Amino acid sequence: MKRKLFVFILVALVSSFGSVVTAQVEGFPCEDEPTDQNIAYGDVVTCAVSPTGDSDLFRFTGVTGEIVKIVMSRTSGHYPCIELFDPDDNSMGLACLVGNSNQITATLPQEGIYTIVASEVGDDYTLNYNLALERLAPTPSANALPIEFAQTIGDLKISPVGDQDLFYFSGNAADEVLITMSRTSGHFPCIELFDPDGNSMGSACLVGNSNQITATLPQEGIYIIVASEIGDDYPLDYTITLQCQSSSCADPIDRLVADFGLGRGLWEYDWEYDTYSWDKLTSWDPENIVGCREMLVGDFGAGRGIWRHLGSWTKLSSWDPEEMIAWNGKLAVDFGTSGLWTYDCVAGGWSKISSWDSFHMAAWRHRLVADFGPGKGIWLYEGTSWAKLTSWDSEDMVGVTLIP
């Protein structure tokens, strides 16, 4: 499957200073005074701080761990000011710097209704503005377009002022990517890249016709590009290009592998030049097979151990595992009383991560989750340390990714 990405484009039109602004096509106007309304991720609202001292309230439903970005940009009048409050009415941040726009990026601490308060920086002038709300992680705002490596998307617009366009793609650890945003008309482009955990990996917002980000991806997962105008205070027409600069981000190899049991062995259903055929990989009967990066890995049981297939078979371990899964470019292997180990499918090499014997394992949000049974419970492995999730013992466990 090729990597996916989502983009949204929201368009609104502001009216003259001193009146409540109106929306066009995909944007929408705020409610009449006193403004207190619900909005959702991906919305752009056009509104006004009027009369002097006015404050507008915008509420949205958030979930624990979501990372959100809020941008308030003036279209006329004085300077914008925004503040975010959690469901218990505690302030999570204030952005009231003198300028054409202000923004807040925050990680939500709990599930509930959050409130954005929009006002003028000194409560002593009026202001026309746009307010944009976006979700950066764990999945982006739902209004989106796909992009793939070696693809350029054109006819894009940062409009209205303050609009943020989110791009979404799937990458692997060690992928080297180049992202280019080029203006076709309007003001100057600005791009920022976020990793699957919502951490910024860098931005490029220099004055000029184009900006680029070159990055080596640290982990497998969904990456987000945020495209905007350099000061969030002008419209912009642009194109964006995503390129792969390493062999690691070549298109994944789709393989169908079937275990036909004793006497028949392990076979692969192969495709080449519109011709399909079965190719025998081994006469051995595996107890478990998984894909890890570009390799096929088979557990062939007691006396044979674990082997990988990359054109030919190479033995990884003589030990017989009780369970084996692929996780974030690694194997997670439970060797029973010998503990829980990982094998790096890129760099090679085994590492022991726990002396405990797991009952179940699952990959979740590019992390490893293990159920260590009664008295120990379920634990989350971040890559360097363990964190306990619950004392309860599960009968089964699976990690799933749902994209709304």
C-alpha cells in the first residue's frame, strides 16, 4: 500500500471593518453577538470583535492526547488575542502578541469541551478576524486530500487569511524526504513538518518564492505537513511536492505468503509483468510468519528457530519463540522464560527489553504493548522504558488505527 496523506482547503471572505463578517463557500460566519458557538477541527470562522471590549467564545470537543493548533488572524482593525481553556476552565495558554496573527498549539489533557476566547489585544479597539482550528495528532483534521512520494499537488490556496492546509503521509524510520512549497501568486509560503507523535521536526518560513524541508524520519507512522502563509496575514496560491530521497521509502513490496502445512511448505504468490504464479520458499512448515520492513520472518519451531527471507533464508535465532509480532521496524519476540526481546529489522541485532514472559503483545501507535498476566497487568514500551497501563489481565489484545 502506498503512503497516504490528507489536505484541507477552507475558503472564506471577510467584509469591511466594523461589521460582522460573512463567509463564502467553505468558510462560515460566526453567530450573532453575543458569539458563543461550537466549532470542529478543520473549521475556519470569520468574525469581528465589535464593539470595543467584546470577546467571542468558540467551543470544541477534544480527546486526551490530541494536539491542536489555533490561529487567529486579523483582516482589518487592531491586534488579535486568543486564550484556550480546558473543560475545567483552566487556562492552557494565551497568545496576545502585537502583530497580524497569534496562534496556540496545545496537547489536550482530558476529554471534554474546550473553549477558545477571541478578543482584541488591549480590549480597546475593534477588529475583524478569521479563526482556524486544526488537529495535528494523532490524526489530522478530517478534510483532506492524499499525496504520495514523487507527487506534486497544484492549484492550492491559503485563503482566507490565516488558513492552515494540512498534508498527511505515511513514512518509515530512516526515510529521507524533501518537501517543497512554492508560491504561484500572492505572499510568501511557510511549511512545518510534524512526526507521528505531533512533535515539530522543523519549519521553513523564509521570505522568498519557495521553502523546503529536508528530513530523515525517526519512526514509522503518519507525518503531517502544515502549509500556511509566512505571517498568517496574506492569501497565497501555491503548489506542494513530496519527494523520497532514499531507497528506504520506495514503494512497499506487497507479498502474499501461504503456509500449506506439513509436506507442502511455505509458498509466495508472486506478480511480475501482469503474470501471477506460486513460488515455493521452503519445505518447512512455519508456526508463525510476519513481515518486518522488507523482510519476511518465519518461526519454524523447536530445533529450527527464527529465520528471515530476503531473497534467501538467514537464521536469526535458534530459540523457539512463544509469540512474535512486527512493531515499528522491529520484531518483538517472546522467548518464554528467557524474556522479551526485540530484533531491529533495519540495523540488525537483538536487544532484551524485559525478563518477564508476556501473555499477549500488540503494536499500538508505533509502540509495543505487552500483557504480562495476572499480578502484573498490561504495560506500554516506549522504546527505552516501560509504563504500566493497567493491573487488569486481558484475554486478548489488539492495536488498531481508526481514521475519521
